[in-house]
Amino acid sequence: MDHPNLHRTFNRLTLSTTYNRTPPFSPHSSNSMSLPKNHSLIHSPGTQVVSQKDVMTSNDRIAHPAGAVGVVVRSPVDRTHAYRVKFSDGFEAAIHHDQLVQLSEFKNQTIRDANAPLMSSGLYDRVIYRCVIGSRAYGLQDEDSDTDRRGIYLPPAELHWSLYGVPEQLENDQTQEVYWELQKFIVLALKANPNVLECLYSPIVESVTPLGKDLLAMRDAFLSKLVFQTFSGYVASQFKKMQTDIRNQGRVKWKHVMHLIRLLLSGSHVLQSGEMRVDAGQHRDRLLTIKRGEMPFDEADEWRKKLQQDFEVAFRTTPLPDRPDYERVNAFLVDARRKAIQENLP
């Protein structure tokens, strides 16, 4: 089925990018500039800085325009006092912190507002695979469970090659949707990221293009013994934190406990069968007992220890390779990039 939320206006999405949304400075349009995010640091002597406004002489004439570069020759003890800044002609001025920006930060500001090419590119229409994960895919949902949608999008080649690039993922918190850019998804899957691998094996697929079907047909290429290290390492660290919470606060998030147990069950099945089982199956009732907080934490922890032992046995006997099939996956990605040149979504 096609999900109507995919056609929401793109500017309502949270873009996980490195773009700075601040417009570039134009000395002809304003006498002030926007500040970088890490503007709270005190600049040390010798730091090259850019003036945020016109630098005035004692008789109110402009000595240097906004955007001029100077060097800090004396730093204040705090942000309430002024710097002493020296310019290329030897002129010095007292300038406050909020009127300066470090030159290296200034050069990192966006060449232009990066929202424009992204908002007009229709990336939501480039989704090649969309599925449901979380409690509904696990068969562990209740009346309060959200519907968590995940998927993959293939950006158009021209935008991907452009100066502005593309976001690694599209997020919409209101509708619980996340769509990874294809390469980002592939890299996470090769590292045995549980959330990403579960997408490939979700029993609830809502839409998939021919290219998405090609990816699903080779999903076994992502499975390897790395599942053991990734899954068990995460579960062990989280249970250690929960033990601290029990000691200090006397409570834990039972839903989180349930999903950690489920992760060990899933990991063992992957190593034993070479496939990921997302649905909780025969363990559903016991897992829901944990979710409702009806199982003592010590009992849940004992189950976790037993499952960890089973996981280690499965690791020693698994037929899975030490590493995923990088060459096969890379060939798919290169082919997908070539197809991204096409006008129609592959």
C-alpha cells in the first residue's frame, strides 16, 4: 500500500545532513551576520576573526566594513569584555565577542541556503523500499503501539553529484518515519546494525520498486558473524546500565528490557539459520510479560544470560562467513548509482 504521508511537504522533514542552514554573508545586503553554533568559545590571541559589523573609528567613520578579517591581539577574561583586534593596515579596535566569528568557522558556512535544492528535489518520491518495523513487525504490539516505518531512498544522480549533496536520512518524527539514503543504509547493514537488518527481513512490506526487490533478493549478502559482536555487545552494555538503574532508581524501562531479550533471540536465529526472524513467534507471551513489568528483573536477567550462552554456541557453529559479501554489495550499489541517472525511479 502507498502511504499518504510520503507526499507531505519536504520542509517538514528533519534532514540529517551536515548542511548549515544559515544563509551566506553578503556585505552588500546587511551590516551584520548570523553566528555559528559554537560561538561561545573565547578566541585566543593570534586567532583570525571576521568582524560581524562595520568597524568604526573614534569619529564614527567606517575603518573596515563588516566582513573584514583581523587578528586577535588580546583576549578578554570573559564574554562581557571586548577583544583587541588588529587589521591588515595596523588599525586596532575593541570588539565584543558577539560581533566576531572565527575565520575558519566563517569559511565553513554554507555556500548558499541548502534547503532550496533539497526542497525542490522531491526526495520523498525517491523511496525504493518502505516497510514497518518495531512492535507491529515483531508481533508484540498493543493498543498504544506506534507504526514505525523505515525504508531506503535513491537520490537523483544530479543532486547526489552536486555541491549540495544529499541527506544521509530523512526523518519525520510526527509520523515515525525514517528513510536512509541507499549507501548509508548499505554501510549500516554491512556492520550488522540490528535496526537496518530487520528492515531487510520485515514481514510487513508496504512498497518496493524493482531496484528494492533486487536488494531484498541479495539480503543474505549482509549477514555474517559480525551479528554476534554487534548484537551481544549492545545487549551487554544496555543491561549493565539497567542494573545501575535498578540499584539507583529501583526501576527500568520494561519495553527496552523486552527488546534486548528479543534481540538475543533474533541474533541466535540468524547464526543458526542464516536468516533473520523478526516476528517473536513462540516467545511472544513471555516477552509481553516482560513488557508489562510482570517478570522480576532478576528473572529477566537470568534469561538474558542463558540466551547469551546460546548465542555463543551458535556463534561457534554458524555457517555464516566471517564478513559480509562486500564485493556483491558494492556491485549492487554501483549499478544503483548508474540507474539513478534515469528520470524514472528504478
